[in-house]
Amino acid sequence: MANLEAARVALSEMAVLLGHHAMTKQFAIGDPVADAIIEDNEQDLIDLIEAARTGDIDNATFEDELTALMLALLLQSFLAGAGVADESDLAPGAVVMLDDLRTETTTSAMALAAEIDAGLFAEARDADDRITRTDEAGRDKARARIQLWIVALAGAFSAGRIQGDGSADSDAQMMQWVLGNTIEHCVDCLRLHGQVHDRQAWIASGFQPQGRNLVCGGWNCDCRLDDVDAAQSGSF
């Protein structure tokens, strides 16, 4: 329960930080595969959360369907990033990372279901029956939360991308950090922009686009790593 509460608080704080920008910006990282996964599935996520928010489906059903949807999209994104067709093709380190992401995703789904069940995205009134939160504000709050899930899918793609398929050629592939289109970038993303290292060096560094260890927390990061034919450049 402590982990669930911590996840709920963290997600709420990040949604507030994203604010209006999160609800109006079409999120993309500039990789056609990753962006297609987001574009093809974003509306399903919006519809599912809206159905739960308005009471069209019960909370238990919502939690089950959200968890199933996000775990399926997580796997699809991670495998696409790694460039493999099946989970059995992943290297051992990638399997560990994928399992960690599954745990995080399941916990986040439970946290969101609990918040919706508590009415935190619905119209609210005080003791005198005065509206303290409109239904529209509740919907906008839910949309901000959806943005976190979209960024998480991009993060799963980037996590798979940085792991690769485990082959010697894959491990030796040089990769360059490329800034996204956000208006403001954190100091980590600015510092890493343009740096070139092989895949194993990026893995060892612990840095990846949308990564939680970035100063920005990765919550609104749309940076990416591109394969390049170039020499090592920059220092972590």
C-alpha cells in the first residue's frame, strides 16, 4: 500500500507540473516506429479513462483493462525499441529492465484506478453544495495524467532501444543523443545532446531519453537516441 500511495502522489505531482502544455501538445519523439505506436493507441487510452471517470465502467473492470492495455503497449514499445520480434529474443539485461517496467506500470495503473474511484477526476462540491471542481476541470486533469502514460510508452521504447538485441554488432553501435522539441530542456538533456557513445556505454551511464534519473525526471522528455556512424564524442 505504501508503494501504491507513493506512486499516486508522484503521478499527481507530475500531472500538475505538465499542466496545460501536456493537454495541448501532441507528444512525439521523432522516431516513426515509436510515434506510430503512440498515435495508434492514444485514443483507446483516452476513451478507457474517460469511461472510468464518468462511471460508464466499474472501477475493477477499469483497473483490469487499463493494466492489460498498458502492459501490452509496454511490451510492444520495448520490443520495437530493441529491434526484436519476441520477448525470448531479448538479452538477459533487457529482460530485467522489462520486468521492472512491468512492475512500475502495474503499480501506476492501480494508483490511477484508486484515484478515479475516489472521485479525484470528477465534479466536486463543498459542504454548501458549491462547485469546487468542474467536470471539465476533472476531465482536463485526467488528460494530463494520460500524457504521463504516453511519455511512459516512449520511455519503454527508449529503454528497449538502449538495450538493443544483445548481439556484438548491436552493443558496438554508436548512438547520438538528440534533443526533442520541448521548449525548455533540463541540464542533463542539454549536456547529453550531441554526445556519441556506443550502446554499452549508454547502458553503463544509466542515462536514456525519458529516464527517471534525468534532472527533468523524463516526464515531458521527447529526446531520442539515433544510430550514427561517428566516433565517440562527449563525456557523461
